[in-house]
Amino acid sequence: MLLADKTVIITGASRGIGRAAARECARQGARVVIGHSGSGQGTEAAYSLIEEIKAFGGQAVEVGGDAADPDTGDKLVAGAVKAFGSVDVFVNNAGICPFHSFLDMPREVYLKTVNTNLNGAYFAVQAAANQMKNQGRGGAIIAVSSISALVGGGMQTHYTPTKAGLHSLMQSCAIALGPYGIRCNSVLPGTIATDINKEDLADEEKLAYMTSRTPLGRLGEPDDIAGPIVFLASDMARYVTGASLLVDGGLYVNLQ
Ligand SMILES: NC(=O)C1=CN([C@@H]2O[C@H](COP(=O)(O)OP(=O)(O)OC[C@H]3O[C@@H](n4cnc5c(N)ncnc54)[C@H](O)[C@@H]3O)[C@@H](O)[C@H]2O)C=CC1
Ligand SMILES: C[C@H](O)[C@@H]1OC(=O)[C@H](O)[C@@H]1O
């Protein structure tokens, strides 16, 4: 098992990519902390994931908290230490993408997106890194960035900068935390069918267009991202830091 004896925190783990990653980390032997929004639905989904994980003999606990709140990272770390005694891997996954045009972008939509996707993440990464530094045996931090760190989106002008920011944060943290043996990398998913884009992809034309642009001929599924996250979390990636792993079915390179 690739993650035996490691404690992994994953934010936004109640559904979508985070849920698939949490399940796969647990399958690979990790003790998992399921970060979720703390809302009724998030809590319910987190408990159902704990049951799923326990059913195959894995270990998991849940911690609720708004990803936009700078204190949530400390809460997640405290929950991990209380339940399992350590933090070895931190996966920053929680995020939102409320599609909206640029010229009339409401300030609150912009600020909520940046606070949820980037500002909260900064302090959560800092909290996890301090815990790892104090433990003295290194660790791995993974940001779920996006193909959108590299390319634009006319209805995503508030979102793409947050994904570029996470990618950049991992590059800088790789330098800042390398001396402590803490590796920092990002995963850049292409278009993965989840709740975040359910409404956008309900438009059949858009769905067909996005699928046709993907050389592998289909949109991604959350499980397509779980393996790359496990790899970067594991000792198989022990010399990988400051890297970004594009997981997009070939979407990015498909110019013509
Ligand atoms: N689905 C896609 O095509 C892609 C998704 N991503 C990124 O993957 C990450 C996961 O998204 P998906 O699984 O696709 O969508 P999703 O909507 O299924 O999952 C998002 C998760 O983040 C959590 N979350 C949202 N706001 C939160 C808050 N304020 N506090 C705590 N938790 C909060 C949700 O509860 C949920 O668990 C996001 O960061 C997204 O930007 C990146 C590239 C492509
Ligand atoms: C929400 C989008 O459909 C999805 O998220 C991203 O980061 C990419 O832009 C994907 O298309």
C-alpha cells in the first residue's frame, strides 16, 4: 500500500474529486481526515464516506469548517493530530467556480471565490506545513489547481487567477519548505464531471464541445484524479517537488 502509516488531510472531501481522493488514499492505507464545509449536507456526506472507508477496513474522521476562513487549516490540523497523532500529507482541494461574465462580476462573487479557493488555502497550507516541520520527518502538500492555471475562461475571470495562484503557491512553498523535507506539488485537472460544472455542462452543446476537444474522447471522472494525488502523496514521488501534473485527457495540448 502506497500510503501505509500516513495521515492525509483532504479539504472538500465530501464529494467530487476530494471524495474520490480520500477513498483512494484510505485504500492505500492512509488514515484520512475528511475536510468538509460543515453545512448539513457536507456533514452528512462526510459521515457516509467514513462508513464507506470503514467498510473496507480503513480509518477516517471528519472535520467541518469553511475553507475561506483562515482558521480552518488550524482546525483540520488539530483534528488530525487529535485523531491520529500527526499530519503527513495535506491536499488542498476545496473550491468553487460560480460561472459569471466579467464586465458585471459582482464583488461578492469575486471575493467569495478568491477567499475560498486561494486565501483560505494559503493559511491551511501554512498550518499543515508548521505541523510537518514540528514533526521533523517531512511531508507532502498537494494543491488541486487546474488546467485553468494555464489557460483562460471568459466566464471564469474570478476563478482562473485562484488556480494560477495555487500553482504558484506550490512552486514557492517547494522552495520555502524543501529544507524541511516537505514536498509541494500541484495537480491540474482538465474538465472532470462533478457538481462544480453540472449546470454548465447541462448545456448539451457545451458538453459535446468539451468532449470533442479532449483527445481521450471523454470528460474526466473524479477517480481519474485520485491516482495522481496518491502518487504525489506517496514516497514514489520522493524527489518530486515544485512540479505540476496535468491530468486532462490531453485537453491542453489539443490546438488543432
Ligand atoms: N471538476 C473539474 O472540472 C475541475 C475541478 N477542479 C478543482 O477541483 C476541486 C474540487 O472540485 P470538484 O470535485 O470538481 O467539485 P465539487 O463541487 O464536487 O467539490 C467541491 C468541494 O469543495 C467543497 N467546498 C466548496 N466551498 C467550500 C467552503 N467554503 N468550505 C469548505 N468546503 C468547501 C465542497 O463542499 C465540495 O466538497 C476544486 O478546487 C476545483 O476548482 C480543477 C479542475 C477541474
Ligand atoms: C468548473 C470547470 O468546468 C472546470 O474547472 C476547471 O478548473 C476547469 O476550468 C474545468 O473546465
